[in-house]
Amino acid sequence: MRIPLDYYRILGLPLAASDEQLRQSYSDRIVQLPRREYSQAAISSRKQLIEEAYVVLSNPKERSSYDQLYLAHAYGPDGNGNTTVAVGNHTQSNNTDPDIQSLSIDVSQQELVGALLILQELGEYELVLKLGHEYLTTQSGITSARMANNLASEEFLENSDYPDIVLTVALACLELGREHWQQGHYENAAISLETGQELLAREGLFASVQAEMQADLYKLRPYRILELLALPEEKVAQRRQGLAFLHDILSDRGGIDGTGNDQSGLNIDDFLRFIQQLRNYLTVAEQHKLFEAESKRPSAVANYLAVYALLARGFTQRQPALIRQAKQMLMRLGKRQDVHLEQSLCALLLGQTEEATRVLELSQEYEALALIREKSLDSPDLLPGLCLYAEQWLQDEVFLHFRDLAQQQASLKDYFANQQVQAYLEALPTDAETTQEWAVINRQSFSQPPLHNYHSPAVSPEFAQGRTPAPDVSATPNQRRHENVRFSPTIGNTPPDRTSQDAHSQPDVTQFTHPERTTRTTQNHLNGAAKSTPPRQVKKRRRRKPRQAANGGYPQQQAFATTLEGKTRLVWTVFASLAGILVFWLLVSTTFGWMKNLFSPRPVLQGEQLFVELNQPPIEIPDENSKLQLLEDNLTNTTAQEVIQTWLSAKAEALGPKYNVDNLQEILTDKTLAQWRLLAQQERLQNRYRQYKHTVKVEYLDQKSDQAVVVATVREVTEFYDQGRIRNFSDETLRVRYSLIRQADVWRIQNMSVINEIGMNF
């Protein structure tokens, strides 16, 4: 067989290489060995070709003849002549194959595996596949014929170079797949890897190489998902395959925030970034279906993403029932994190304006609240600013993450003008109970405890920096505001180097807070633009049925009406009599008491009386030269730290195994005290508790009379217990803002909020 190789390429040398370079290259090539899976015969075949190349080029006379052939090919009239020179044991000739524009050598069947090995080392993977497949096709026919004639095919394979050729072709597929991976052609990379894996599986050879290919396919799977889902929506089959891969990964991991091993090399943080990036390539219907199903595992992240999908689909498709479903999911999430802003927006879209403004006041999204208040300066409530913010929020933070809504405009005016929306809002029932709103006091206490922050060694720096090598999947969407659902759209695996080898499910909340009816639409002008607002609350009166005429209806109904009227008159008479008696008794008792005080003798003082003299002061007057002693009422850093430490100790006892809430009233004011007592009660009912270790450092103190603001750095180490067994562990460093108030000469905490999360320590 003729192989497109020349001696200079075999040794990796240029034409003008010196004798010293020739000897050094020969020594290096002989020392370098192929993979351990190759047989000794394959290694010997490769070594024989290297030695023959060295023998020819180390002999001046033979090298001169060989150089003539080499130059004739390189600088001939057409660069593709038919010159033939006998060199050593091989015939060197110019290649006339139009697909192979290089010198070639004729090799025997025993030397073929060595030649293919050298071509693979030179990176000629496509050429190895072409020549190897030709050989394997021929040998497969021979093997089939031998099996048909009952000849020993296994002995034939063991004594031939067939397994080595199979291995070389498979490894060419492996390296070609990794090359496509580095170039960002992920589907081509997967096809190449699967081809090599199928070849080895069909022949039943080299299980270790099959496992290596499978490992690469697992790591490649997230990239394939992004590439397939980024295709146009007309590519239905390919996008469906991408969704199937996504479901497989989620199943292996046990959900979006699961801890199962999908063998992709992505830890939880990396996978969350992958999910965030993935959202840009899914339609609103696809995200709705995906995240709603994932939220049932349960998953707090999937719940939150499902809320976004429900809101986007409900608003754009004019289906307020989906918005109501999103509101229900937010009410469950509200027990663990601050989602009051989202709840307020849902209430607004459901025409529940009073609830929207009330819930909005509980939010700790200070930037959003400042913007809303700024746009509502000329209004008695926050409704105009909330309407403006809702439109901006839908367009900039919701629609942006859906491929079919990225260019969608959000208009509340058009939404509320829709007949289907008006009919649904009008039909909303009046709820009998109000929603119990939770004010977020400590983000860590109400959020899911961190279960991750371990790092996979396979994650490369490109993903940590927010880059993805996919061809059209490098866009970075805005990060989410809340810490425990904040994502960054990157995943992290690089192709292997070819030079070396428990959350608790929450009860379903179905009650709403005072659903209001929608009957009209108003407009408010903000910043010179007409902005629509949902209709204000209109109380719906119960319609009274007209009374029947005196001579109409059945006799039984008339008799009943007459009896009822008589009884009603009697009740009112009795009630009026009792009221008169009560008023008369009050007048008499008041008059009697006044007369008694008027005519009774003056009281006589009892016991020892205070002795006061006109020439002596009742208390000692300090000397005029003495220094004024001021009352120590200023709050110092040390005192502030003691107050915070007292609070953290009380919190640890309230949420600890004994649920001791008595000390909370010594450090918290009424509103905050009620919330923490309720949280402790809930933990006790669910047989959960926590054990804390705290470190406090006061950074800032600002006191005004009996009120003060303290900013402190708090390191909180938490062990989470469930049913008496430790479930999770977290170590967080937070900057917390405490609002203090002095009551009865005691400093108490009035409010607290997390400013930002400095870091997590593991």
C-alpha cells in the first residue's frame, strides 16, 4: 500500500536539517512510544520505519538522491511528477493521487500499522481514517469468509495487526473529536467520538479507550445542548434532541440544584450558570414546561424560574390565570427569601392594587423602591411608579431571557384593555383570609442553606471568566438580583489535552389577599410618556332582589314575610329599651359620684410626712466649682457590638434544639420579635433546628438621639439539623445593617438587613 509519507516527515525534520539535528530527532522519536494498548508488533513496525528514514538520511549519497526526488516534487513543473527513486528497501515516488499532494512510500501490510501510527502522530487524522477504513473494510470481508468456512477467526485476529489498526482508527476519531471540540464544533466532535466508540464496541476491543470516549461525551453534553438549542426553531428534530440531552442531565443530577453526578465535571455553581445561559435559547413555552416539571422535585431554583416563565407567558398571551399561579409559587418562596417585589408585581397584573402597594412596602429591594417612589411623587400612593417599573421590569429582566420574547414590548395599557383579561379579573373570587407576609430579616435564615461550593478540577478558567467557546452561545444575560438564585451564564469544561492522557416541600398556598375587581383603565403621565395603570379597586356591591308586590306571590310566602316583619320589630324594641336603661344608669352613677366628692371631708395624710425647711434645700446642691457630670448615653462601638452579640446569642437559642425564645424579647422590638418567634415555632413543628457560631466586627456607627444605625461584619457558621440529623453546613461572611432604638434605657434591634455577602468560607 502506498502511504503519503516522506523520510523528513517521519523524523519531523526540515530539508536543511544538519547531521546533529538528524541524530537528535532520531533519538527522540525512538524513545517516544505510542499508547500502551498497542501490541509489540505495532511498536516494532513504527520503529522500523523510523530507522529506515534515519539510515537513508544519515548516508550522504542516499540523502542526496532522496533530496533530488524531494525537490523535483516540490519545485517541478506541476509539483506532481512521476519521478521514482529506489531508496533503501522502499520505492519513493511522487504521488499522482489528486487527493494526496505529497511524496509517498510503498509499505507492506505488516508495516501499515507503523505508517498509520506515524501519520496519527503528525495529526493527519482524516488520512488515518481514510486508509484505516479501507483496510478494515477489506479485512472484515476476509474475516466473514473465514467464519463462513469455519476457520479460526479469533486466532487470525490475534496473529494479525487488525486490532492495532482498529485502535489507530478509533484513536484518530478520539483526537479528531477533541480537535472539533477546541474549535467549537460540538456536534461534529460528538459524531467523531461516537464513531470511534461504536467501532470499538462492535469489535469488542479496548474497553479502557471506550470508557475514555464515553467520559468525553459526558463532558461534551452541555456544549451540545447549547449548540442544538441555539439552532433556529425550524430545526425541530435537532432542538428536540438538545432538550432530550437536557432532561438526561437533569435526571442524572437529580434536578437543577441536585447533587447527583452527571459526569459533566460541572459543580452546582457551574451548572446554575449553564442553566442561566441556556434560558436564552428556549422559548417561553419550553421554559414553562421544563421548569414547572423541575419545581416538583422540589427545587427552589426551578420554582423561581417557573415563576418567570408563568409571568412572561401570562402577560404576553393574556392569560392572567398563569400570573395567579406564579403568585402562588412566590408565596411559597416568600418563606425563604425576599420576593415581595415580585409578589407586588403579580398583584398589580391581577388588578389587586391595594395588595400590590401594601406588599411592596415590605420589600428590601431599596433601589427599586427608590425608583418607584421617585416616579410617584405627585400621587397619593406608589401605583404610578409601580406601573412604570412593571413595564421596565418585564421588558428588561423577564422577556430578555426568552428567545421568542426578546423583542417583545411590555404595555400595561394593552394588557388591561384585553377583554379576556378583564373577564378573568372580574371573575376573581373574594378571598376570606389575608396573606401572611414575611419581612425578610436575615437572608441566610430564610434562604436555602448552601449545599455546594465544591469545585471540579475539570472546570477551566474560560468559564470562570464568563466565556463559552460555543459558536453563538457567548452572550451574557443580566444576573439575577437575589443571591441564592443568582446565576452567571457560563459552564466549564475544556477538551482533554491531546498531548497527555435536601430541601423540604412547602405546602401549596391557594389563598390570596383580597383580590380586587377590575372595571376601568386609567393613564398616568410619567416622564412625559403615557403610562397605563391597572384599574383601582372597586368594591362590588351585592345586588338586592326587588321585593314582590303586596298581592303577588304565594300565600305561604306572604304569611312568612308578615311573621318575619313582626319579629324584627320586636327585636328592635327590646334593643332600644336596653340601650335606654344603660344610658340612665350611667347618668345616675356619674351624678352620685360628683355629689359625694363635693360634700365629703378632705382626706387626712397618713404616715410620716416629708420634712421641708425654708432655709434648707430638700436635696444637696453641688458646689459651683465642681465639674458637670454628664449622663453616659452615647452608643459606642463596644456597646453596639455587645448588642449585636446579644441578638445573635438569642437567635441561636431560639432556633436551637431547645427553641428558647424568651431572650428574644430582651433584644428585639415588637414587630421583629413576632416574626422571629413565628420562625422558631415553624422550625419546632417541622423538627428542625440550627446551631450557630458567630463572629462580629462593628464597621460603622451613626447615632441620633435614641436611634442608631450600626453596620457590622458578621461571620455565621451554621449547622442545619433535620429530624435530629445534620443535613447541611454553611459558613458565610455578611455585612449587615442594624437599626437600633433605645427603649427604657435599653438598646434594642428594630430592624436588620443584609447589605451584601462578602464571601463563603469552606
